[in-house]
Amino acid sequence: MSTRERRERSNESDRFLRSLFIEALEKTGKSSKGLAIAAVGGYGRGELSPGSDLDILIVHQEQFSTKTLSEFVNALLYPLWDTKSVDHSVRTRSESREAAQSDLKVALGLLDIRLVAGDADLVAEVQSDNLDSWRKNASKRLPELRISLRERHNRAGELAYLLEPDVKEARGGLRDINALRAIALSGVVPVPLERISWAESKLNDVRETLHHTSGRNKDRLLFQEQDAVAKNLEYSDADALMSDVAQAARSVDYLLEFTWHNVERKGKDGLGRFMRKPRTDTVARNLTVSQNEVVIDPLIDISKDPLLGLRAAATAAQLGLPISMSSYSLLSAAFTEGQRLIPEPWPREAREYLISLIGAGESMVSIFEALDQEEIIFHWIPEWRAVRSLPQRNALHRHTVDRHMVETAVAAAALTRKVHRPDLLLFAALFHDIGKGTQEDHSIRGERLIEPLAERIGFPKEDIEIIKLLIKHHLLLSATATRRDLDDPATIQSIVALIPDVNSLELLHALSIADGEATGSAGWSDWKATLVADLVSRVRKAMIGSNTIAKQPELTAEQLEAAHSGILRVSLEKRENGYSIEIVSPDKPGLLSLVAGVLNASRLDVRSARTKSHEKSAVMKWIVTPEPFAQEISEEFLRNEIEAAFKDATSIQERLNAKAQAYASTIPVPDPIVEIFNDEATDATIIEVRSHDRPGLLFRIGAGITQSSVDIRSAIVTTLGAEAIDTLYVTEISGGPLSVERANQVASHLRELLK
């Protein structure tokens, strides 16, 4: 099937209508002056499928009497009713104008009006009236159009992910392409329709073949018809057909969402503001926010900042904003065939950007889809191409393989407070079905495929082993909980034999939940969730002597000697993407908070920290990265700043408060989790805080501990993507662990402080 065939079908209908028009004129003795037939809608565009209606408008001038007009219309249409399905209207120019103003569907149809026979000037006037009105009233009509699209999408669903989609009505289908044309004709924003020419041709071919194959004029691609349609379109099988349908629909939906964003932005700016230079705010290195979009500095040489694309994606997802189309173009232009800008294995900073993107929740979906549509993601993760729009034609799954994995990552993002390695959970969630697409067991194949990918992303070997385990056994807990007797000790031991520790168990549990929730109600339920939770609880009890608490750091002989001196000492080591800082300082209440505050106020982002008190000193090791516009720092500078903070921390507090107020994320994040462990250490109480990372977080945690008149003996701080895990070994000021009551008071205070 082809556009040429559809055009010829329209031309044939034109010829038939012209002959009927001439016959009707002769039969009624009328002149063609002031009388015309026009094609509208799909027929007006010359896109007639075998089952399409002939949408026509009979236009006439006011002088025709009702009787005369009725005779002509009957003479014209009577021969059609036996051979064609016709949807017709009879209107004057003024009636057409009024109908278009009151009925969006009429207005949209008239945007594609085309003369078939009769008075060309009359049809041109109707066309001009409607186009002028559409453009003049765009501020009213486009919101109406968007509402109508949402209602239709709610009824018809998403074309890319339905088992039996309607290629015309569903989201991403042919009607959405028509909507894009309508937006383009409004003149409000430019619409690059050439980006979806392949998608439009593909969906039209599928629709036409469906009409031929099924012998009906319905546009829903039923499961039992997909093999025949695929064969007629010379696909290897129905999966290949549905993969192309999904990709076409996603291309249309991507352009439509991007266009609506531009329309909304234009509406907020107004024409007056549009001419002024928009306000820009720097949000990360070489990135600004302008007009509610994340924008890459157009003058930057991306080869000199190879992590810029990942940074842009992570920043945009965390802020809940799109990336500008011009920025995507810059990124695309920076890639050449076979070239990858990011060094391999990826540096930690690159890996954390990826984890921050994955962990952004719902806002990650549109960013990841854009990276897919712009084919940027394949330069970072070539393995993604194999599962792109890969269909899952069964009743259990509601999405293609790639979209299901993205949705699993969204569900996993809501569970990051439940695990101690959120980075491993998020990474495994995004790639848990990477092994699909062949006849081999996808879990086994996925375990094999994930290892080189994880190595390239820069995970250490011990983390890769956990990731492989999660991919291989991501169905284990659900299958065991629903098919085995949980009261049978052998059932519990079968899990213990495969899952080595509590850390892996909690990750696998979270992945099972995320995978199930992303699959939908057909694959997950409260009943299944309860069974899996019960199984995990029993397995955890069977894992003797295993825990997930970070251990106190050990000090070297050199550090012990420095601590014994009791003198403030700062050692600075420059790294590729930041600094490693060792600080030995006289210990005092609030020291952790003060030093964290100094670093934050100096525009240094804390990625990890290890601190331990010894005698009258504290030994601290910090890994930090500079924020945008951060100045070069020196050992002398930091020592002076710390000494000043010891004397008066007021200015530090004020600067951090200002930063916190300026930090604006539109993404709602769960409340922090604060847990107490009194039985994991003999000389201290362990407080573990799992929360979303933000400016001054560690400063606030340290301040909360100080306010509670509690001493921090050791601290282990880790930032994983956008999540932070802070493990604090605390004692009473006089020494010794906290009582249960005191520990609960401190935890409660921290929860309130960090909300």
C-alpha cells in the first residue's frame, strides 16, 4: 500500500463525484455558479482508505430555494448511496462559518477543504473564512482541541502499548497527526511535520491493509488480524509489525507533547514578553532554565564536557522540566557514527547522572522518551535498541518491553527509601527485561547481557554481581510466593540458597514490587504483594548474622597520629571531577554540621563522607564536586573557613538557608526514613537517614543531632544518584548509647526537621 494508491482512490472518487455533479445540474437545470462540492477531512487531504467515508460539503449561495436545493442534493447523492458511504453537509458560506465557530469537529474538517466540482471561488471563500477564524481564535480553539484529544485518548488508550489498538483514534494515531496539522495551521508555533512523515505513512499503510484484510471499515487492529496484516505488508511476523506501529505512535506522541509544551509556553509568555530576552537561571554546569525548559549552552563544545547530555537529562528529570529541542539537536550533532563521548568505563559522576535520571519518578518518562526519539540514548546505551518498541503480545503486559522497563524504574523510584542501595535497584529496574526478544529464557539471557553493560557504566565488580543476581532472579519471589507452601522450611531454604544476604533480598523484594506494579493489575495485586512480603519476612529471619548497616570507618596509623595532635589540619587532593578532602579537627558538638555547612556554602556538593572521632579529635574524609561557578579552593581557604565557622556559624546558616530557598524541585519526593538500631553496636546507637539529596542536607542532619544534645562518634555518608544515605553512630554527650526513649525522640526530631 502507498500514498499514491490512496491518492488515486481519492482521484477516482473525485471523478465519480464530478460526473454526478454534472448529471445533477442537467437533471435540475441548474448552473454551477454559486454551487459546489468540496471534500473535507481525510477525503480533503486525499487519504481515502478502502473503508473510509466520503466526507463532502455541498456549498451553495443563499438565493437557492429549499426546494431547488433539495432536488439538486437528491439527484447528486442518490446514485452514491448504493456504492459509497457518504457523510455530507449542505451549507451556505455564512452557515459554514457559524458551524465552524460552534463545532470544533467542523472547524477541523474545513481546514482540509478541497474543491471537487463547481464554483471554485465559493469554496475558496469558505476555506479562507475558516482558516482566518482558526488563526484569529487560536487562543480559544487550541485549548478546545487539547481537551478533545485528552477525552479521545482516555477512551481509546495509547496506540503504542495496546494489544488491539485503534490506529486512527488511539493516542499517537492518525487523528493526532491531523491535530498536529491543525496546530501548525494556527501559526502559534512551528510544527516540524516532516519528523513524522514515516509514522504517518506507516499508520496509513496499516489502516488500509487492515480494511482490505478484514473486509470492514473499522480501524481497530484486532489480535487475530495482526498476522494477516503483517503478511500482506511483508513483515516477518506480527511482532515486527506491532513494533513498527508502536514506534510510529511514539514518534507522533512525542512531537505532539513537545508541540503542546511550546503552545503553553507561548501562551504564558504572551506576544509582548516573547520579544524580550527570557530570564535564565543556571541550574548546573553549562545548563540553564529558560522559559520552563532546560537549555544547554549553545556555545559549549560538548566534546570538552562529555557528560553534559547525561547532566542535562538528570537535571531536567529532577526538576520536572523538558529539555529544549535545540539542546537535543546540539547533543545529536555531537555524536558521530560509532563514537561515544563518555569515557569507558564511565566515571562515577556519569553513573550518578544516569541514576538520578532513572530515579526521578514519573518525570523521567518524558525525558527518556525524548532521548529515545532523538536517538541519543543509543549512543550511551546501544543495548537499548534491541528492545526498542519490542511488543509483548499477551494479556499480562500493557506496555512494550522498553516502556515496561521504564515504568518499572518509575515504580522503583518510589521505593528507594526502602533499600540501602537505591542505585542498584534503579539500574536493575531499568534493565531487568533486557534479555527479552529471543526464544531463550530472558532472565538467563539478561544476566549475561547486563554484565558488560554494568561494567561499561562503571559499577565495581561486587555491585555487578548483585545486579546480575537481581536480573536473573527478578521473578523468583513472585513465583515462589504464589506457587510454593510458605510454611514448608524447604521453600524458605530454596530462596536462602540463591540470595546471599539481606541487602540482596531487600533489593529483590523492591524490584519484584516495581516489576509487578508496572505490569498492571493482571500481574500484581494486594494478594500477591502480601504473599511476597510474607515470604521475604520468613527468608530474612532465616538469614542469620546478616545486616545492611554501614560499618564504622577504620583509621590508619597516620590518621591516629594526626588525631592525637588535636590540631586542625586540611589536606586537599584534586580529582578529575572534584576534590578529596581530609580534615583532622579538634572534636566539638556540631562539628559534622559545621564542616558540611562550610563545604556547601563554598559551592561544593558532598558525594560521600567518612568521619570518626578519636580521643579529642575527629578524622573526616570528604568527596565533593564543585557546583556551577564554584571557585577553585585551597587547603588554606578551607582551613580559614572552618576556623571562622567555629567562632560564628551564623553566616554559614544564612547562606545555606538562601540556597535551600532557591532550590526548587517540582518533583514530589517521599518523606525521609529515619531508623534506629540499638543492637548493632555496643558503644553507640545507630541512626540511619535515607532521603532525597538536597543542598545543605548533611548540615541540617548534623544540626538536628546537635540540637538533641547528642554526640556523633562516627558517620558514613553516601550519595547515590539523587538519593542520600547517612549512617550516624551517636552517643550521649557523657558517652554510651542512647536509651530507646531518647533515640526515638532524636529520630522524631530529625523526621520533622527534614520534611
